[in-house]
Amino acid sequence: MAWFGAKGHEFETEENGKVFPVNRNAQALLDSLAGAAVENGAALRSSRRVLSIGREVFPGEGTLFTLAVERAAAPESTVSMETYRARRVLIATGGASYPGTGSTGDGYSLAASLGHAIQDPKPALAPIYIEDFHLASHAGLSFKNAGFAVRRGGALVLSRTGDLLITHQGLSGPLILDASAATEAGDTVEIRFSSLGAGQFKTSFETLAAANPRKAVRTLVLELGLPKALAESLCAMAGFGPEDRAADAPRAKRERLCVLACAHPMRIQRVGGFELAMATAGGVALPEVNPSTMESRLVPGLYFAGETLDFVGDTGGYNLQAAFSTAFAAAKGLCLRP
């Protein structure tokens, strides 16, 4: 913060603790970082794809990395490729998310060509799409402390609590994004829309029904905190009409209503792809990397940072922090190696 402040950048901290530039200008921060790199002797070669990385022994120089790099477009040049030599190489090419930024997963193939094992990359922090989605009319509704459970072949895969958002084609929000890497097409999900636990919701509903037998069932559901539009939809799905009273509600319908509110079943059609995912799960296997220096345990002088590595954090800045921290460790490691 002090370093950026000396460069003239001002920041503000929001209520959630996140810090942003006052002008929300990320390019200005990037320019300061790139400028400092050049001032310290770095030569930046942008818009050039690294096609391959090899290792060769050169007389008098020892073993060096050789990088075949796509040459920047230049009308006066007929050379399409350049070759670089290096004693140390840092692969920090990101994952496969947001391919429009150039993050297309090249780092995985480069690392694999040097002998590293790659855990299959897959989209993470992505929305999920639901088969025959019947809640599209409620798109935009959000729920705090909702529940999300995933079953595969009848077995419980995961169960989480958090903030949920209904979209036009499925589900999103931090709760869904954080769990998306562990889900797949064909999984059955159960959604708890109520902030109350399933048992507490059922007990509260039965208590209200006994105390207010002449009230409409829909009214009781509203009193339990569900949004009006969703409460009406769930009651209709359970078989209740607009005027059906609590005293006349059959037990089977009441139980069905509780299930719809607290374990609403849906089937995943697909998980959002790399074009929507905020992060990438998978990558260079962590046991093959020294966590103190980010240096490869297999290839001396080779380093990794960021989403090229096999990690994925929850939403909230954790992936950014991991990228910053692994890059800092890698930079220190690079400087320490002779």
C-alpha cells in the first residue's frame, strides 16, 4: 500500500474489508508495476506466445532453457519465431478461465513437456445450469444462509451453506460458485431456500399451523421468511391452492412443502465453462513444487506461480491472494538461485 501510495495511487476500504483504488482504475496500477519492472532492468515482450520450452547443454554455459517464442507481428519481418535462452524460467500463465485475456492453458502443456504431472483443469467458481429449470421466473431472487447439497448416485458429495442467487437458467452466488468445481452434469442438488434448518422450518411451520388453523398456508410460509413469489410457487408445487387453510392441509402436502423449501431437488444440466468461470481448478501437481520457493522439484531453475498450479480458492479474493503470494515466493526463489 505504501509503495502504491508513493506512486500517487489512492485507495479506499469497503465495509467488507476489501480495498480498491478510489478511481477503480486497474490499468493505472498495472502501468505502475510494469514501469517499475522496466526501471529495474526488465525487458517486456508482450503479445508473443511461448510455443515450447526445452533444455539444452551449451559449451561453457551449462544446461539452459530454450524458449521458442512467436514473434510479434511486423510487416517488414519474415521471421515468425524467436529463440531465447535462460537459466531460470517462471511459468505464470494463469489457468484456462477467461480465454479472451490470453489465459488459454498454455502453461499446462509447457509444464507437461518438461515432465510435470498435470491435474485435469476444469472450470471453477462458475454458475450451474439446471435441467428443465422451473424457477426461471424468480431470477434475481437472492437468499442468505441458504443450503446446497449435492448427491451423485445417491451418495452425498458435499453440503454447504452460504448466499444463493437464482438466475434465468439455474443457480449462482458465492454458495454455488464455491461448490461448482466439485459438481458435474447429472448430479442431483438439493436447495434449502429458508435460512432455517430443515428440522427447524418444519417445526416452525407446524407450530404456526396449529396456532393459526384458519390462515392460508401461503401466509404461514411468508411468515417463515420466504419471498412472496417463491412462497406462492412452492405452495402450488406442493398442491396448495391460494385459499387453502392450514386446518385443511393434509400431512402429505405439508411434508412436501417442507421438502420443497428445504431440500428442493434439481438436476444439473451442466456447469458453466471456462468462458464464465472465475478460476480454474487443476494444474501443475503441487507435490512436484517446493512451496517455499515455487521451484520445480523435477527441473532445477523452473518456477511456477498463480493458477498454473493445482489450487482453487473460494470467492472473496482468495485466488488473487494465492497468485500474489506464490509470485512473491517465486520471485524470491529466482533471486536466491545462483
